[in-house]
Amino acid sequence: MGKIEDNIERLGKSVNAYEAADSDVSAGFGKKTIRRLENVNESLEHFGANQNEFNKASAEAVESLLAYCRRLEGILETEREACRKTASALASLKKEFDAVKLRSTLNSNQIGKFDKALVRSSERTENFILDTNPGFRHSMRPKGCREADFVINRGFYEKAEKIKNSPEHERKSYIAEFEKYCQREASKDFLSLDAYDEICISFIGEGAVSEILLENLNRRSIYKILRNNGGQAEGKFFVCCSDTLSFPDEFSFISGITVICGDAPLSGMSGNDIENLLFLNDCGLHEYITLSLGAYETLVKAGFRNIRYADADFLSGTGMISLVESAVECAVPYGAVSFDLFCEKAVRYGKKAIMSFEELIKFNEENSQIEIESSYPENCLKALERGVISAVCSSRFPGESIRKGSIASDENQKFEILTGFGYVNHLKYASRRKVYERAKRMLSEDGVFVFSASDARTGIKLRALSDWNGYELYEALWTRKQLIRELEENGFRLSYLIPAGAGIYSGLPEKYSSEPVIWIAGVSLK
């Protein structure tokens, strides 16, 4: 801001940029020259006066803009301060509430509702902090710090009260017991998946651009950055800076962002390598940033999704930090497989892993009865889909006679409700883009295209738990942000997005049990 103010001050001092020359030439040649240039001088003086007026108006406008920026700075600082206070108050309230939760005889359902409300409020506050003040996030969660909270563990207060109320001669044994309890609970917290040291970013890359990115991540990110010089991948997320779309094999099956510096991202890669990366990309694991338009267009043409085109300055700004940290929060867990292995499993079960849109139409027709008779939890998901369709019809077209159809219907018809269940999610991205265009041609002006999209986090975990058995048909997976971006990039406006299926799979770990299994999306024409 200081540099801007100095520039404005210099602009104000140089408002009268033009000053008419005062000629006092008495020589004959000079007089003749002046007479000949009288018209030119008059034009110059007129131009100079106009230029001075313009400079004055520009200086005043810039001064006004500077004053407005100062006011915005004040408002932002006030918002930040309010956010700090809110975050502190929420943390205190959450801790107090956890204590009440352990001791109170209140209705457990009500406690659960209060707890979820507090968590949502905390998440909104944290998102605001992420967007506005990276420094404050550092103060909340120091780098490399592992956190354990005994207060939330059942039995803490009872043990403390027991020590406090015990006779002097018994207190020593109770304290020894309490010490063992604290050691056990702390060890459990430190070894859990949520231990902060587990949430780190492995960094791969060499060269000037890599160093700029690494310095930015080290300086601003709340996550621990570990430079990888070969060997096992650490943490559950990676950032790779490379001339091509190539990174060590050990990072293939965890989430990550690859920054591509060169113009030929697929150089030196075999067709099999590209197919594997396309599959992992469509499972929601890998996202890409290209620093050249040529590289971006190459990846789009090859069928990749989740690609961003940015300039080199983006890597050193807060936008990159926000992008990385948002991706880390939505990271897909371990458990993905290669495209080769996925196809091998499909062949083993007598199925064709990859189908075209036309082949899917035939497949769905032949298996329609199986779908109707599907067992729990698949029939539960189908019921959720039907329920959303009914809700969209009643809320968007109340009391109206509307036309309903499937994406497999006659393309020459127009529909108010068009469904893509069983199609969109089972197609590769290149084929999905064609289906999106087909849907746009089949939608009426106010129509809605509704389909379900499997969540990447729970999707990979479910597949990993069963060693990918029962998942022989190709299926794309999305995090919430990836799905929204894909739909918007393909010319849709998101009208509905319903997370569904949380809790219906009993085999999921507690960490994922409250997350959606599918997203039911409803999109309309822009």
C-alpha cells in the first residue's frame, strides 16, 4: 500500500504536465518560424490544457479509489478480529460442551444436534480464516504439532474427581492409575488417522519454479511440508512440480496436485501409462495445474479432468495455498488400484469394464430387473434417487404436467425432467462430455438434468475394504468441489446438490460413516 501511495503522490505533483513555451525571439528567422507555427502552437496549447485536465481528473479518481481501499482494509480487519473472537468463543464453547456431553443426562439426540451445529459453525469460521488470513491459521495450529485432548475421553472427569475426593493414603495409587490412563489416551490420539503429523504434504520437484512453490507452501501453509528425495510417500497428499505428467510410482495411489511446467505434459509416456493416469484422475485422486495453454489443451484433448491453467505468479500467491489446502481436506484415502488391475478383475468376473454410451443403454436394458430387485444398501440408494426426482418435480413444477425422460430417450424430444442415473457415472470423462451435450439438447428451457455421482472419499474406501470386488463396471468418483467444477465447465448451472447415503454402509470406519456415498445433482441450462 505504501508504494501505491507514493505513486499517487507523484501523480498529484505532476498534474500540470504541459506548460506553454514563452518565446521572446526577435531575430527575423525566429519571427518567421513562429508565425508559420502559430496554428500548431494553438493546437498544442489546446491539447496541453486538455491533458492537464485529464491528469487532474485521473489524480482525483485515484485518490478516491485509495480512500475506498483504506475503508475496505478497515472493514476487513474488523471482520478478521470478529472472526478471531468467534473462533475463540466457539473453541471454548465446544470444549465446555464436550464436558457436558460426558456428564449430562440430557437427551442424547439433542446433544448430537447441538454438537453438529457447533461443528458446522466451526467449519464456516475456519473457511473464512482460510480465505483471509493464513497467518492466523498458523497460530491456531502450529506446524508439526500433534494434538491430544483428554477432556473429550470418557472417564476423565470421573478419575479426576476420584483423586480429589480420595483419602490421602489412597491418593498415590489413584494418581498412578490416572497417569497410565493419560499415557494410554495420548498414545491412542497420536496414532489415530487424525493426528496432525499424519496430515502432511510430500513435495516432489526440482528447479526454479519448484523452489518458488516449495517456499510458498513452507511459508504459508498450515500443513507440514516434507520434501521427498525418493523412497516411500509420506502423508496422504502430494504436490509435484514437473515438466511432464510423471511422478514416482509410490505417489500414484494417493491424492495430489501436479504442476506441469512444460508444454508437452505427456512426453515420454506410453499409452498404458496415460490410461492409468486417466483412471486415477477420474477416481478423484489427481488434479493438474498447467503453466502453458498448450499443455492445458493437450490434457483436455487426452480426456483428463480437473485441470487448471494458471500463470507462474499463481504458484507464489495465496490462491495456490487455498487450492492445496482445500484439496488436502478432501483428499481421497489410500486404496486405489491401477487401471490394469481394475480391468483384470472385470475380465475375471466376465464383465466388460469400459462401455460406450450405446453399450450402456443395452447393458441397462438387459439388467433392469436386477436393478429393481437389488438388495440393501443399493435399493436404499435407488429410493433416495426416486425421492429426489419427486421433490424436484413438486418444487420446480408444482401442479404442472411435465415431460420426464432418460438420457437414453429419443434425442429429438424435449423434457422438463431428464435423468442420467446409471449412465453419467459409468462413462469415462471424454464420453461424459458427449452425454452432457446430449442432455443440453434434450432439456427444455426450464428443464433439469438429474443424476447421481459417487463420492470419491467413501467410494475409494468402500472399494479398498472389499479389494475392489463387486466394482467391476467403470465408475467415476468425485469430491463435492470436483463435481461442481466439472458441471460448470461443461456449461451447466447447478440447481440442486443433495448428499445422500451417509450411514447406510456399516463397513465404513467411523471417520467416513457420516459422509455421503453419492451426490444427487440437478443441473439446468445456463
